[in-house]
Amino acid sequence: MTTRTITQESFEETITSNDIVFIDFWAAWCGPCRSFAPTYEKVAEQYPDVVFAKVDTEAEQSLAASFNIMSIPTLMVIREKVVLFSEAGALPERTLRELVEKVRDLDMRQVHQQILEQENADA
């Protein structure tokens, strides 16, 4: 599967209707973003069950701001509406593939339980 562009309008539907979503926050003027793009596309083709999305931070400033994106590229991973990973910087192909595998293998019941316990402790 190739990458897809998401906007403020399509963001919620993308997150809600897909189990795993990788999001590359980028901009056309950003050299590291342009360097990371072919790697991101290549890995996206290897995992058709995972959504690989891109957010143009220039066109979608409010969406980028809602996630406090301070530098680009920033890669964010969301699974079952939970942000599992958010880090600035371009990842090498091998590291990106390893991240996809780790996210796929994660026991989300345990993650949701930990979130619930934290929410109860904060209440």
C-alpha cells in the first residue's frame, strides 16, 4: 500500500477506521523530510495492513499544532486510537520496519489496561 495524505477533515476517520496508523509529519521545504520520504514509501509497500499517512505541516498547521509538532520530520504511531510513538527525525529503513513489527506485536489489551489504571490513579 502506498502512503495517503490526511488532513484535519480526514484525520478522525483515518484513526477510527484503521487499527494501526503511522503518520509522517513533513513539509516540502524540509530536506530531511524529503530524504525520509522514499524510505517511508518503501516500508509502506511492505505492510499493506498498516496505514502509512502523511501530514503536510504547512497545509495542516492546526493538525500539526494539536500534536505539538515542533520539528520535522516527526513520526507518530497510533494504534487503536492510542499514540504509542512520537519522535522527531528520520528513521533508517531497518529501524522503521522493526518499529512496525513491534507495534503489530504489541498486546493492546495490556496497553489499554495500563491507561485505565493510570486514569484511575490520577482521578
